[in-house]
Amino acid sequence: MITDEDGNLTWNLIYIVLELLIAVLAILGNVLVCWAVYINSNLQNATNYFVVSLAAADIAVGVLAIPFAIIISIGFCAAFHGCLFIACFVLVLTQSSIFSLLAIAMDRYIAIRIPLRYNGLVTSQRANGIIAICWVLSFIIGLTPMLGWHAKIEDGSHSGNCSESMVECLFEKVVTMDYMVYYNFFACVLVPLLLMLGIYLKIFMAARRQLKQMENKMVHGGRSRSTLQKEVHAAKSLAIIVGLFAVCWLPLHIINCFTLFCKQCPRPPLLIMYVAIILSHFNSVVNPLIYAYRIREFRLTFRKIIKQHILGSKESFRTSTPSTRASIHGGEDGTSVRDSGYSLNFYVNGHVGASIRSGGTPDQTQRRGRPERPQNGLAEGLGTNGHILEAVLRDDVSGSLVQDGATCVENGSSWQTVDIS
């Protein structure tokens, strides 16, 4: 229970307020992530299924783990195994979050190292299977103390404030430090952390190699500057992902190591313990910022959700990287390709012109069965009379539509690729 001994009452109250604030932020941020994937079909892919699993674990941290952590930090009288279950459930949820982070890192590694095989290897069905395995492993690891690897309560060791059938529900009174250090930290936290460090390092090195190869093929200096900017951005992302994970989780486990290996050392002050616990939970708040908000599609979808569903704006929903089927109108002088967001005009009398105007809401569908255009290009088909059958527009990787012009070649009924460079 909360007492005023040694001035702990003030720290207890501050800790509870901060934990509740973190819980609210974790719930809101991660619900927004799940909502974005649900309403935006462009975000519904195997990679983002891992992101949703991470968000679900972090929502559970806010809804259950943080309240349970408050209970087992301030102490109250409870049955031993009931208190043990509360402590174990906290471990289940935090372990699931760690496994989700590792799954995302492995997914990104496959996408960077073997991009041509990625779609065949990382299917939605396999992603869901991996997610299920992560949750099963999290429950096994977290509930292991329930199988007997827990602190032993001997006769006469009960708190004076509790009856003989009850114990003071504090984490260290039900969970042993050897389990927390050897099993939970060394095997289930430190190993994933090192794996993530190695994976993201390999991702960075592979991306750097590919960017250098691209730079060697480029003629213009502008692309070299762009390549350097991408390298810096990749380095920052690596530092943020690995650094924040370590900052959030290592302090608490380091304290546990001191508690186990240095029994003669004084216990850390209550303030230090609370800061370490809060940092570990704060990781559930920053995860949406790292894995979702840095992605432009997520960011724009977040804005739409806030404007339409929270602020009540009637603005139509539009995503940042549309695939647009354009309507074609042919005439004697030329052919016009129109869409609600774009308008292009092509002439078959020897003159070629193109204009691109943004605005409106592009259709999200795309006709299948036609040759794919190269990046930053426009794939179109020419009928025997020279009229364009279909045009498909797509944004480039950075999300900005290239609009420097187009060329068109009339070639009977064959399909041509028209680059907008």
C-alpha cells in the first residue's frame, strides 16, 4: 500500500500520474496506427501486419500492463498466485512488443537484401503465422514463473499488514531475480536487441552499397546529393530504432542484474526504480512514431482520420501514393487522358504534349494484365487508330509526382512505355 515512509508518498503519486499519462498516449497512438491500416487499403500488406501486432501489444500495455505495474509497484494484499499472475501478465505483453520489433526488423531485412523474392517469401498468411508464433512464445516466456520458477513464500514471511493467506503484492516478492536476469533479460531481451542491432546494421550496409551502385550510374550531381541524404536518413533511422529500444529497456534490466549479482549493494532509490519502469513503458508510446509516423502514407492517413473522424471535417479521403485509372477521350486532333486528379493530352499528328494537374480524389483501382511501366513512368496502350486505350499513373518512391513532360510513340496496337523523367 502507499505509505509516507521516507517520503515515498510523493514519488508514488508522481509515478502513478506519469504511468497513467503514458498509458493514455500509448492507447491513442497505437489505436491510430490500427485504424489507419484498417481504412487505407494501401497500408494493408504483410509489413504493416507486423506493425499492427506491435500496436496491439502496445495497446495492451496501456490498458493492462501499466495498471498492473502500478499495482505491483505500490503493493497491496493479495493471494500469492493472483499477484504472480499479474506480474507475469506484464511480462507477456512487454515480451510480445519486443518480438514484434524483431519481426519488423527481419521483415525489413528481407525487403532490402532480396527484394525480388520478398513478395514470394513474406506473404500475408506467413506474416499472420509469425505473429501467432510471437504471441504464443510471449505467453510461454511470460507465464513461466507460474509453472514453479517463482519466489518461495515461507511461513512467517508474510507482511504484517496482510493476513497469513495473503502476501504484499510487490514484483520482487513473487518473481525471482534469477528468472528476470538469466531467462528474461539475457535470453529474451538482450538476444533480440543484439539481433536487431545486427539486422539493422546489415540493412544500412546493404542500402549504402545499393545507393553507391546507383550513384555510379548517375550523371547528374543532384542524384548524388539525394543519395547522400538517403544514407543520412537511413543512419538516423537505425540510431533511433536501436537506440530508443536500448534506452527504454536496458536500465530496468541493469538494475535487476545489480540486485542479483551484488547482494551486498544497497537497493536503488525508489526514484531510480520508477524512472526505469516508466522508460520501459514509454517504449510503447514512441513505437508509433518510429514505425508509423515516419512513413508518409501513415502520416497522411493519420491527418485524414483526425480531420474527418475527430474534428468532423467533410474533406474527402485521399492517400499519398495513388494508382489511378484514367478515362480516355479520343478525337481527330488528339487524345485526352482525364482523371479527377490529373489531366493529360496526347496528340497523334506528330506533336506530343502533356500536362499534369493535381487535385481531386484519384481512383484507387488499377487495371491488371497490362505491362508494368518503369519507375517514374507512364504505361499506355495505343490502338490501331492511334488512340490511347489506358493510362496508369503512379507516384514515385518519394511520393512526389514527376511532371517534367512525356513522350509518346505511335506503334499500332502494341504497348509502349512512356517515361516521365
